[in-house]
Amino acid sequence: MNHVPGVRSKVAVVTACALLAGPSVSCGGDDPGGPDGDFPDELVGQWLANQACLPQGCAFTVYDVTSPADSLNLVIGGLTFSMVVQTTGRIILTIPGFGSSEGTARVIGSRMYIEAAQRTDTVDFALTGDMLHLNFLSHFDNFDVNGDEEAELARARAVFRREP
């Protein structure tokens, strides 16, 4: 069930808590792609999630970890998310009217570790055609997903479409 009330007031929380994060995390054994390695070409480019691509599955959804059916799709709520992924692994996420966040990603297999100013976020990803599916594994515990004025333990997931 999608709840949309107060979408614009919640975006700053989502952007700060769910997205681009802090100091490097890496797993031993595999050679990470990113600043010190080759970043996967298939991830490089301009990615967009907006209402025009909703029929293809675009979304930026915050959901309650204990009750995943309680969710808030910010794209349905009218927001646009633009993400640029550079060959160096630098990622810039822009939400018009709210500004940008940036960080640097390393990739090991189908997992991304995104470093930004305050933390590291671990993100599972999958590519299906021109759609990039992201599942943010870090959580934040100060977000009212279902509109009951109680903060839930929440995570975010997103689906972006590659732009030409």
C-alpha cells in the first residue's frame, strides 16, 4: 500500500538517510571496481526515475522493514530522481527542488558500496534491459512510512531507467 501524504517534507530525510553515504567498505577477496579499479561500463550513464517511466516500473520507494507492504513511492508522489554514474564510480543523485547528493561507489559482483560524507551504504543492484534496480541495505529508523505519526525502521529501493 502506497502512502503519499507529506511526500515533499519527507524527501530530505530519504535523501540524507537512504542514499549516498560515507567511508569505504570493501569485502576481501574480490577486486572492487571503482576509484581504484575499473567501474562496470553497464552502470555508467544517466539514470532517471519519474512519472513518465512509471509504466516501466520506475520507483523510489521507502518501506517499513517489519511490514514491507507499508511503503511510500516518492515517484508516484510526483518527485523525479536523476542519477549520474561516472566511469570513476562517482555518483550524483539530483532531486529537482531539493538539490544533489554525491558519493563514490565500488562494485563487487552485484553489490555496490557507496561512500559519501557521513557513512557507507551497501546497495544490491540488478540490471534488466535499460532498468537499474537498487535495493539499499542500510536502514534508517526515523521515518514515518505509513502516516501514523510513528517512526518506523525503514529502507529504500529504487528502479531507474537509463536515459539516452
